[in-house]
Amino acid sequence: MYTRFLINEYTLKTGTPWIYSSALGEKGYVKVFKDNSEGCFSCIFNEPTEALGTCDTEGLSNETAEIISKIQVEEALNILT
């Protein structure tokens, strides 16, 4: 999780778009951070104060990973075109 905050800082400094995604169990999230107008990663998520679930502890549905990755690719193509 801490790496994501470092990526957030880098993308804010350089203006590089970041397509954030995560999946755990049967839940997944995708968010595009293009500029700071809609908030940044650290505006939405707080640094964790306790251990978070992982794929080892919570598992990951194949379908969830497939759908989230397809959405992420679609967002990347939207940025590139």
C-alpha cells in the first residue's frame, strides 16, 4: 500500500496519468488520476493503520482479476487516443 502513495507523489509532480486498480476476493476498483481536479490517491485513501487483507489471506476471483484488468486497459486506451 505504501508504494501506491509513492506512485501518487510521482504522478502529481510529473503530471503523468495513473490508472489505479486493485482487486481482492470478488471486489475490484479502478480509478484514473489524470490531474488533481478530481483529487489524488492520498485524497481518497488514508494510509493504513492496520494490516490489510492480501490475495494470500483473502483470495482473488479469476473473473474479478479479468474484469478489472480489462477496465484498466480500456482506460489506458482512452488516455492514449
